[in-house]
Amino acid sequence: MDVVAHCASLPGAVSEHPFGPETRVFKVGGKMFAILHDTRVSLKCHPAHAVVLREQWPSVTAGYHLNKRHWNTIELDSSVPDAELAAWIEESYDLVVDSLPRSQRDALR
């Protein structure tokens, strides 16, 4: 799956490199929803769901240098099916959009 293309396709998504050229960050409404570095992507997740994913998938670990309660890091080694990874990206995006002021949320949906 092309993670960059999928993240970029979401309404209002912006790609930046605030941590240097090797790390791409996708934001919506100025807030991060995906961080890509090397062969990993970190995504926001509901805390209870984050734990389940870590138990179910060996390639999913607690967020690297992030709030481990709310972020998972996924090794992009093709062990997670594309549809599953796409759903996780969209969940991360939706969590961030849900936290935005109503006017911004309405404009994105």
C-alpha cells in the first residue's frame, strides 16, 4: 500500500517535514495524524483499540517517541493487509478531525 498517497488523499491533509527531511508528517487542521519514518508509520488510535492491535499484530508496537496510550507504530513489512492499514490511517485521521473545532470539522466532512 502507498501510505503517503493514502494519507495525502484525505480531505484537508497536509504533508510537512518538521522533524527533518527523513520524517514526513501528515496533519489535518494543524494536528498530526500520521508520522512516516523509514519503514514505519505512527498513527493515533483509541487507547483500548491500540492495545488490541499490539496484541494481535507483531508489527504493531506502542508509539515510538509518542504518547504510547494514544499512538501505535506499525512496521511497514507487508504483514498487515492493505485494507486493514488503510482503516487504521482513516481512524487516526478521524480522531484528529473529531478533536477540531466544529467549523473545521464541518468543512472537512
